[in-house]
Amino acid sequence: MVVAAQPEAVEAGVDALRTGGNAVDAAVACALVAGVVDPQMCGIAGFGSAQLFLPAGRSGADSGETIHTCVDFHGTSPAAVRPDMWEHLLVGETRDGFGFILDGNVNDVGYQSITTPGSLLAYYEAQSRYGRLDWADVVAPAIAWAADGFAIRPSVFHWWKEGATLGRADNVGRLAHTPAGRHIYFDENGSLRPIGETLRNPDLARTLTRIAEGGADEFYRGGIAAEIDADMAANGGLLTATDLDEYRTVWGEPLRTTYRGLEVATNQPPGGGVMVAEMLNILSHFDLGAMGHNSVQYVCTVAEAMKWATADKDAHVGDPAFVDVPLDRLLSIDHAAEMAQRIMAGERAHVDRMAGEPPDTTHVCVVDADG
């Protein structure tokens, strides 16, 4: 089973399974294609997290032991970034609480907004450690879609057309910010390429071909890294070849909790797994089934659990390399019981945010024959 937002990405994952690959091969192939056909949601220069479960002796777990691990590949600030460098440009906080608004949106669009990317390294490490297929074969579908083109789908187009959201820059402005963006996404009249048109990205195809041949090293230490370094230096960017060379993913144990007798495994901070775990711990004190799915009581109860967990996340969760995250307290039975009692008493959590839909992201989930 392969689940992703775009059919082309799903097809790549299914093809990987059909040709002898396992869930890791399929997930990486799927993610790489998603970065081509839905490029504003993910890509080789993006970030994220992944969870892998490989049963003992199967699906790439050659050690004979079950492998259950997470990899954190969040983007990191380039070494040139300073805490005070943008103080004079601060306008406020985005209305969803997921960032800050600076004059000129310099932290949101353009060369100074770019963090050290983690996605490609995580894809490569996961596939080389646990996959079965050759790396080049896993990258091949993404190369083909970039070179041959794909039909612009309504969901992708409508994201391009979305205006400024919650204080962020508008997406048309993002796409038009560079000459390359204008060439790829706009026609000769300066209009966005329409739904149904075939969009090709030959430059990305050539980059992916180099990555297929040279692995992640080509991007982080090789010729691509040198080109990124030169481009950044020429345009006032902060990212350097040293930042790319020194970037490391973080592999470790999943964050675990239980919910109504089931074990739940999710990602560690700085990812959002702790918030999910806390929500479930709180909701375990309620008979949700008796409320009726999506009844007023059900929606209010779930919403309050989400709000309490969000308030805790905002106050306490960050990068463990810089912040002491009190996981024991946030995930404790007593803390969940206290939050549940507050909800039962009619107390409402306060989350200092304005209403509005937050920006989207994207996901890939794969289960193979080995589970």
C-alpha cells in the first residue's frame, strides 16, 4: 500500500514494490517524485522526518532484529545566522504561530530564507541502509517526470494561486521571485501555467541525474554543493558549502505512548510527535465512542485536547540541541489527567493564535508485504 498526495508519486512507489523493492525503496521513490510534481510541498532541498519499521529478517532488516527507528531531517540554520540579525526588521508573529513576519519577508522568500536542507540526505541514508534496489533505479522515476513533464493538477495550481496567508508572502510572489521560477511556472505572457498544461523542469532532471550517479555526496559535498555555495555568495545568501558538508540527520528511537491498549510510536522533538502523544493521552480519559462521531460534544472535546497540547508545545517544545524539552512531564499520566479534568470542568485552553487554515505539508506512507 502506497499513500501520497499525488498519483504520479504513488505510481513510483508501487513500481518500486513491483520490481522487488521494499517499503523503504517505495517511500523514497515516492517522495522524490512528489518533489517534482508537487514542488511547493516538498523536495530534495526540503526537510521533515520519517519513521521506519522493518520486521526481523525481512524488508531490509538483515541483522535479524526488528528495526524501529526515526530519522529527523529538519532544516538547520546556516552558521552565518545570528540571533539578532533581523531584530530591526521584525513586524510580528504569523497568525498561526508557526513563524515570524519580517519586513520584506526576507525570512520567508529569497536567499536569506534558505536553511540547510535535510531531505535528500535522509532519503539516501534510509534507502542505502534498508532498501533493496539500486539508488539510481529509485531516483529514475523522478528524473523521468522532471524531464518529460507532468500535468498540472488542480490541487497544485490552487496552491500556487493562494494569496498571502496568516502574514506570509503570497505564493505567486514566491514562484516569480527568481528568473528560474518565472521560466518554469509562468508562460510567455507572465501568467501562471494553467491546470492541465504539461510542466517540464529539465534543470531539475539534470540535477537528479547527477544525484542518481553520485548519491547524496554530490549534493552535500560535490559539484552541486559548490554551485549552491557560489550562487548563495553571489546573491546575499547565508548557506555555504561548509553548512552543507557539516549537515547531519538525527537517527534515534521513536517517541512512544499508549492509547487504549495500543502502542503509538511517533517522532521525537523538534517534530510534533509529542503533541500528538499528549492529545491521545488526554483523550484516553473520555468515552469518545459514546459521544457520537463529530457530534458537538465530540468535536469540542477533541478540539480542547488539541488546544491544551498545542499550548504545551508552544511553551516547551523545541530543538533538544538547544532547549530542554520536559517530555516526562508532558507525557505523564498525571498531566494528561489534569488536562482532561480541566476539559470536563468546562475550562477552555487559550492558544494565542488567530483563526485560519495553516499552510499545508505532505506525507508519504508505505506498507509492503512484510508489514
